[in-house]
Amino acid sequence: MRRNIVLLGFAVVCGLALVAQQRTWFPVQGRDWSPAPLAANDGEKRILAVLATIASRGETYLSVPQRDGRTLRLLTETAGAKQVVEFGTSTGYSGLWFSLALSRTGGHLTTFEIDHERATEARQHFTEAGVANLVTVVEGDAHKNLGQIKGPVDVVFIDAEKDGYIDYLNKMLPLVRPGGLIIAHNIDMVPEYVKAVNANPNLETIFYMEGGGMGITLKKM
């Protein structure tokens, strides 16, 4: 009997040790285990420095959280994107994350912003980061100006006025290449957009609600 108790106690201790070890190495729900981004070269170091400065000054007005920005970079670089279109430049924070990818893929970002002051601030940030040659900032009403975009488009990012999401989606879909991505931010605020992408059999969409919440849609064909 004593031997059985000792063995049981030993098993419990081993089990607790295993759980502790697992908690050391595996993510816990609700916790971000991503390390801080590391620069692979001087170009990335310069971009990351500007991103850090923008965040420290609170200049990320109407922009994405860092985690979402890193997601944009990963998706864009994985897609080998040559042409990225963004609706809602704000101060250029998300555009800088795109630039980290585009500096590797040889691509270009066209980003639309209706507010002159934010567009001016974004251009300054792109210049400071050394990526002004990778980005074209278009000021004015994007619904009227997006006609200058020609396909194929690899990645579209929608993060502008919420009642415009459906129009952006409908106008950009014909320009997005098969296998291209349409990414929408703050999707909890645009239920009609969610319904639209879910109802289209030519689209495959996943949603995640961490950070600002994003819908990531693949155009199948």
C-alpha cells in the first residue's frame, strides 16, 4: 500500500513537471508569444526604428496594432507580392510593415488617404524609413481615385471608412489575381462585408479577432 502511494505521488510530480515544461514552450490562450521583430539587415533596422518611433510618439492614429502589422508583412512576403493596394494610409504605420516585405519581393505599395495631414505625415515616415521609392501615397477620395489601379494586384488591405468596405471589395476583386489576398481590418464593425465574402464561392475567408480583428480572404480563381 505504501509503495502504491509513493508511485502515485511520483506520477503526480512528473505530471506537474510535464505541464510546467509545456507551459514554458507552448502558447497560452490570450498571450502573444511572438518575440520582438529583429532586423536582418540595415534596411530592416531603419524601417523598424521608424515603426518604434511612431508607436512611442502615439502617432499610430487609426492604424493597426503591431501584431496585425507583422501579419501583413508575413502574408505579403509569403505571397511574393509585386503590387499591394491599401485603403486607409493613416500615418503610414501599416505601410511600413508592407515595406518590410516589398523591399524583399521587389514590389510596390499604392496607398490611399483622404486626409491631407495624415498623408503628409505618412510620406515623411516613408522617407525617414528609406522606403519612399516603394510607396505611392494617393490623396483624396479613394472610391473615385482607385480607377488608376491596374491589375494584377497581389494583396489588398482595407482599413478605411467602414461603410466603404463593400465598394472597395467589389471594385478590387476583378483586379486581384487568382491566389491573391484581400485583407480587411476591424471586421467586427462591418457585418455586411463579412456576409459578402462568406457568400462568395470564389472566395475563402478566415477571421481572427486578436488585435484589431482581420478577415483574410483568398481569391480562388
